[in-house]
Amino acid sequence: MKRLLLVLAALGTLPAFAAEITPDSVLAAMNEQRAQFGLRPLRFDPRLTAAAGDRMRDMEDQGYWAHVAPDGRSPFLWLKVRHYDFRTAGENLATGFETLELLVNGWMESHGHRENILSTSYEDCGIAVIDGATTRRAAGKSVVVMFGSAPH
């Protein structure tokens, strides 16, 4: 099925069931995965949403795509900038995906990304999505998800 969607995406003829990648659809899909394991849903936090946007803009401005900036800055700097005090935090990145299904399946097949999505440590998230890539012209979407839990 993944190969079929990739071929159809390359031809520009995605089937009607292929969901668009948006912050809302990514959150819903991650929460569907969490529900399968009896986990509480993640919820948007405006500070994490702003941090994810800041993170994406920084990668665009600096022309990189990585968990750590070329100058060594941590992705969690952006949580501090947005005054999100966290006891735990994580980040998922994805680039070049045409459909929500391919994106989430890719994350669920990746150990670290899957752990973030299914972590009982996270309660909040923020999501940024852009067309293309931060380092060059490219097809598909790029996605930043910042996960966190604030101290209680």
C-alpha cells in the first residue's frame, strides 16, 4: 500500500482517502495511535505550537534539518523561549511526506518517533507544517512536533 501511495503521489493522483497533513490531522492521527494503547490523548499547547513554528523557521533561516542545530543549539531552547517550563520534552521531525497516512506510518515504524508518540510522559504538543523542505526545494511536507509535560 505504501508503494502504491508513493507511486500515485509521484503521478499527482493521490486517492481520495489520502489525508492532508495539517497540525490538526497530525494530532488526531497521533491520538488515534495512543488510543490503541489505552493512552490519554495529547492536547495542543499554544506555547509548544509557537515553539514548533519558531523551530521550523530557524531551520529554514539556517538551512538545516536536524534535531540539533549546526551551532549546537538544542530543539528545547524554543520551549524555553516560549516560557514552556517542562519536566520532559521530545521532538519528532519528518520531511518529504505527501499524505498523513505515510507520515504517521513512517513515525510508527521508527523506534524513537514511535516512543515519542506513545510516551506516557507527554501531555502536550505543538505542531508546525510547511510545504517542501527547510534545506532545498522539495515535494511533500515538513513537520515539526514538539512534545512536553509541564511540572504539576
